[in-house]
Amino acid sequence: MSDLSYMEKLLDGVEVEWRELGSALVRTKGTNITARRMKTLHKEYAPLKIFAGGRTVAFVDFKDIPEKDINRKPSIIVKSRGVIGFEYYAKPFSHKNEMWSYHSTNKDINIEYVYYYLKTKESYFQGLASRMQMPQISTPDTDKLPIPIPPIRIQNEIVRILDTFTELTAELTAELTARQQQYAYYRKQLLTFNDGEVEWKTLKEVALELGRGKSRHRPRNDPKLYGGDVPLIQTGDVRNASHVINEYTQTYSKFGLEQSKLWPKGTLCITIAANIAETTILGFDSCFPDSIIGFVADPEKTTTSYVEYLLTSFKSELQAQSTGSAQSNINLATFERLPFPFPPLAEQQRIVAILDKFDTLTTSLTEGLPREIELRQQQYEYYRDLLLSFPKPEVVAHD
């Protein structure tokens, strides 16, 4: 029997009660602890986790927080400001007072089942939040949400199925992290040389061209700059790309191209503002602004791939060259004066061949682990939505 037919049979004829979330679960408010206090109390291996919204968390000792502010039941935590969403946490925790959480005291309601259902509603709540200048939702928004409650055996089976997908994705993600760490280690080893073993040269010495991108027109958001067929990448695109960038979302018009510069496919892009020393190689001809440096390799001295791997390995050293201003930046002169190791061309090519294999495994979207994780996530979301799509009645029960 296929997974699909099994789930159709599982849900066939099931009677579902609909109740408002606030009446089905118990809502818990947060603590008045401040972000500064959290930072003071934070200990890396302490047992009690405090959520403060977004990715901000702290780990503290139990004695640091009043017992009344500690939730010891498996709960759904509502991230109510900024990036709106839900998180399931089964260990003791607390959270700041702009957040709230739900737990179950009803043996016929599996709290993890409700969490999976709420994950299907995140886009709905994000839409509600967008009404505000600072995206946020309030307790009535979640309290009044109708949720389907099938028999507990069905809830438990849905949780078992979805947990299996979640665990598989977690295993693949852990493997990817380990491979990335292994990759970074070997990259550093391959690009570390003893004194006198290689020549040290600046990028200017091994380049046919080294210069900043161009975006002369002001204001930069002038609509007539955009909407043509000339690719335009910016610092965020470089940051999010892997070894080679093959996609773009923004384009210049003919007018935009005239005030910029079109760099050829194969150019190495290096960010020098906001996102420091992020790199990628153009998979297409493209323009970019002056917050990005373009490097075109002299093929008799080096390869673009070698330099990209080299700069990635030296990223922390390059970031240390930043001015440290409100918006960190470095400049073209940094790359004109800093020396880097350049072994003979044949050795550079050997190093690139090794690192290309690691890169394919860890970052390719068509090969390797990231693609597998992406497929598993899509499969999980498909089955989650299928399992949690119950016909909704006109009247929803509430206390």
C-alpha cells in the first residue's frame, strides 16, 4: 500500500471536532526578564532556555528565574513579533512577555499534533502581522483560531508520520553540517603553505582586471534603471550564492546598463560593504554596484576558482580589515595591497579539483545533500498539508 492510500484510509470517515485554540489549550504568558538581564545570566550549557523572539535565546540556571515563570510542559511557543511563527519545545523553558505559549492538559489532545497544524497556518498569521509597522500579532489572533481535533489515535498517528519526516531531515542536515565543517577544514589545509613554499602576490598582480562595479545614477531606486534584460546582482545575492551564482532576480534596463558596467561570465565578485568578503563567480554576464569588486583572472597566473576558494578560506582575516563603522566595509585598496599564496598553476588546478568535489556535495542544488534536504522538506510539507486538511464546519466550538 502506498503512503498516499494509507493516509487516505487513515482519515476516511474520521469525525473531527473543531475548537478555538484558546479553549482547547492552556495559554501561558511570559516573564518580564530584559534582554540585558538575559545576556548577563547566559551560560552556554545551562539547562533552562529563555526565548526572546526571533533567534534570540539565552540559557540560564533554574535558580535565576522565578519558578512561576518556568514552563515545564511540552509547549508551542508563539513568536509574535518580527518573523511570525511557532516553535515546539519539550524541555523546561521561559520566554519574554511579548510572547506566549500553549500547552495541553487534555489527554485527548496531543500538543505536538496542534503544533504541526499551526505550522500550516504560519503564512496566515504573517499576513495578519503585516498590518502593523512592526509585524506582530496579539493573543486574540491565536486564541480564536479554529483547530481540528480528530480522535487521539489519529492525532498520534499523524504525529508519528510527520516526526519521521522531521527526523530524517534533521539527520540529513546534521550530515550536511558535518560535511561543511570537514570541507572548511580541508580547504584551510590545502590553502595553508609553509614559508618559502609558494609565492605571495596581491590580486592585482594576478588579474587581467580588478575594479569596483558601477552604479552612477542617483537615486539608485529610480524605476527607469530596472526591468530590462540585463542581469544585476547585489551584495545579498553574492552572500546567498555558492561557489558559482547561476540565478538572478533583478535586471537593468538599457538606461541602467548605460550608467553601469557589464562584467563577463566567470568574473569573481567580492563584496566590500555590508556583507564583507563574500564571494561568488558569475555564471552569466552581469552588472553589479560599487559595493562589489570584480576580479578577472590572468589565466597564465591563476584561475578564478582558485582565488574564490582562497578568499573564502581567508574570509575572517579579510573581515578583520573592516573599518568597524556603522556599516562595515573594506575597499579596493585592501585587495591591492594584501598578499595571498599562489603555488604553481598546476598545483592550483589540483587544489581546485579537490575542492570542487566538496563544493558539489555540500552546496549544489542539483547534486548532493542540499538537494536531498530540499526534497525531503517538500515531501514533509506535502504530507503535512494532506494530513491536516479537514473540512471546516460553519460553527466552531468555544468555551
